[in-house]
Amino acid sequence: MNQLPDILRILPEVILTLAGVTVMMIEAALPKDASRKPLGYFSVVSVLAALWASLAQFQMPPGTGFHGVVQTDAFSAFFHVLICWIVLVSCLIALDSFPDRSENQGEFFALVLFGATGMVLMSSAVELLLVFIALEISSISTYILAGFRKHTVKGPEASLKYFLLGSFATAFFLFGVSLVFGATGTTNISEIAERLPMTPTPAFAVIALAMMLIGIGFKVSAAPFQVWTPDVYEGAPSPVVALMSTAPKAAAFAILLRIAYGIFPSLHAQWSTLLWIMAVLSMTIGNLGALRQQNVKRMLAYSSIAHAGYLLVAFSASSGEGVSAACFYAAVYGAMNVGIFAVVSHVGGYDEKVISIADYRGLAYRSPILGAVLAFFLISLIGIPFTGGFFGKFYVFAAALHSGAVWLAVIGLLNSGIAAYYYLRLLTTAYTRRDEDAPEWKMAPLSLPLALALALTVGSTLILGILPGRILGAAHAAAETYSLDTPATPQDAGVALRTPAN
């Protein structure tokens, strides 16, 4: 199973790293007045190559590389493809979002590529020290990207808050890794799972689990570790928020799945209770917080906290059904959240002067295409049938019900009803005509890269809502990595989750 060259098992990471170094070196050599946009197109092509390499990993035999620190399997390939797809769309959104002749574009795309390297490496690492290194690579890039608009007050503030709180969270995660090593004498995930039942210090393992959950909870902006999210989302550029609200979360959830099911299956009673509480807090705090927001980005920040809670609901099902539901929901959330931030990025512009819900009044009449796209993503976030959001929530709540977590599913459904209010408030505002004496704001024409990004996100969200079988099959294959009680085929997986006929 390990006959493949080790380099093939990290080929997406290699492509992204080389692309980032290339962009950084070319950008430094360009004159100040030269356009940096070709570097953006080069980044898009590089991410496409990494996406192709990630798809090719589905055909590779499962195995480990580099002395067992990285693992190629259906699970890592699924998250590689998801993260590369998100990064690709985020790069398309950013291509025309910078002012003409901006000197910072090369730095931006280099940071995105380096951050993507850390994210994909997180999903394939099976050595906790490598997980930590990949986490730092991803985090440092996003810390800088969050404060990319240096001329604003909120940009550096967002970066500093994200950095300080993120450093504390990373320290908790690293402390948990050290306790696991103290309890088992290793940091390899498979070896930890073998030695943990025989450890003479089981208390270390429990404390380590709690420490690592704190670190990962911050990365996915789950309550009660969500306090940074609204301020950072508001201060960061919208293309950056499109990336950081989805791709790092997908990578962090991949780590959480590996840790919960790969290291601590014997402590299921402890971590399932903690995740149950975090899911309820995240859904409730996120949705109630969003009700009070007038700023669109802050509203979507609280919405992302709530969606982290929906995803954590799937963890309550200690079965392949819960893992596959979590993987599928991560894909759905990535598609619709990147899409709605593409709209927000274009409407607000680089300086983001259009930021309040009231500013969106009449958007559908000024740009019927943007209005329709915004409406589509909002109804998907609500969970209306024939959208990816509906099937994502359906699978998650079905997995919770099948595992006996009835109250958790009920709380999730109630929270979905609360969320419908603030999503519909933005939708009705966009389709309400502006007053004649209301001040006008300028909006640039829809560019080709942005149109392509919107087409990719709308198409993906629609396919996930109408024909979810193929992605669900890939999510099921990812769940089988843990040899859980999953059905034998993707079709059986659909039956087990009671999906309507595609």
C-alpha cells in the first residue's frame, strides 16, 4: 500500500508551496507601477493544479508517507478537494477587488497560497506535531490577511485581535499535545489510539482532550470561543473573509474528526458531551447575536458561529453516519458561504463603504443578477428545499436523531427558525425599492472572474441540493477511514440517511 513515492502523497502541498514562493519572488522583482494582476491569474492556475492533484488522490491506494507523518486516504482527499475549491473561488473573487496598480496584490496571493498549504496539510497530517506546524502555517497567513487593509482602523485591529486570541488557542492545543505525549509516549495518531487504553495516567488524556478541543473550538469559531469572530470579519477584506470563514474551518473540522474518532474513541462519553454543549451554545449565541446586527458582515459572522454549531451536531452521532454528515455539511457550508461573501465583496468594494443592511435596499433593482444570487444563497443558508443548505441540515439532524440525540436536533431546528428571520430581513431589503431622495452608491460592473466565482458557487450549492449523491458518496468514503458502521455503498448511505430519491 505504500509503494507510491512519498512526494505524491503531498503533491497538492508541494504545488501550492512552489506557487507561493514563485509569486513572492516575482512580486519583489516587479517595478512599483507594474500590474500585479498576472500574479493573481498564476495563483488561480496553481490552485487548479493543486485541485487536480487532490482529485487524483482519490485513485491512490491508502497509505502513509515520510515515516508515517502524513496519510493519503479518502478522508484527506475529500478535504483536500474542498479546501482547494474554496481557495480557487476566493482567488477569483479577489482578482478584481483591489484598486488598479495596487502594490499589495502579489503579497496577498502569496499569503493565500501559503495559508492553503497549511490547510491541506492539516487534513492529511497524522502526527500531532505536524498538525501543529500546519496549523501555524495556516494561522500566520490568515492573521496577516485579516489586517490587509492597513489604511483602515478596523483592519489592523482585526489582525491584532485575531493574532492574540489565536496565539492563546494554539497554546492550548500544543499543551494538549504535550499531555498526550506524556500519557502515551508518542504523538502519532494511530499509535496514541493503541496505547491510550493502557496508559498509567488516564487523567492526562482527559485534560489533553479538553485542551485540544479549546484550540480547535477557536479555529472553527464555536462558542464559547467565538468572541473574535464578529470584529475580525468586520475588519478583514471581504475576499479574505470568504476564505477564512470556510477553508480554515474545514481543515480544523478535519483535525477534530481525526482526534475525536482516531485518538479518543474510548473517551466518547466525555467529548460527545462537550461537543453537545458547544453545539447548543454555538447555534443559540450565533443566531441570537445575528438578530441584533445592522452590519452585514457582522451578521454573517454570527451566522458562521451558528453554522459551526450545526456542524457540531453531527459529532453527536458516534457512527459513520455522523462523520459523513459532518463532511457533507462542510462542503455545503463552504459553497454557500463563499458565494454570499462574493456578493458582499462586490457590493461593498475594496473600501467597503456599503456595509449596513439598509445599504442593500434596492440591490435587486440595480443589479438583478446580484439580487437573485444573494437571494439564492440566503434561502440556502435558511435551509429551503432544493438547495445545498436544506440537505446539509437534513443529513446532520438525521444523524443526530438516529443516534438518539433528539433534543439536540430539536434545538437545532428551533435555531434554524430563528435564523430565517435575519436572513429574510436582508432578502426583503434587497428587493425593496430605494427612496427617491436616498443617497446613491456606485457599484462596479460584474467582472469575468467574479462572474465565474458566482457561477461556481451557485452551481455547487444547487447540485448539492438537487443531486447530493456523488458528494455524499465521497463523504461516506471519508467516514469509512475510521471503520465505522457505514453502509457498503454510496447508494446505501443515501438510504441510511433517508435521502429523497435524486
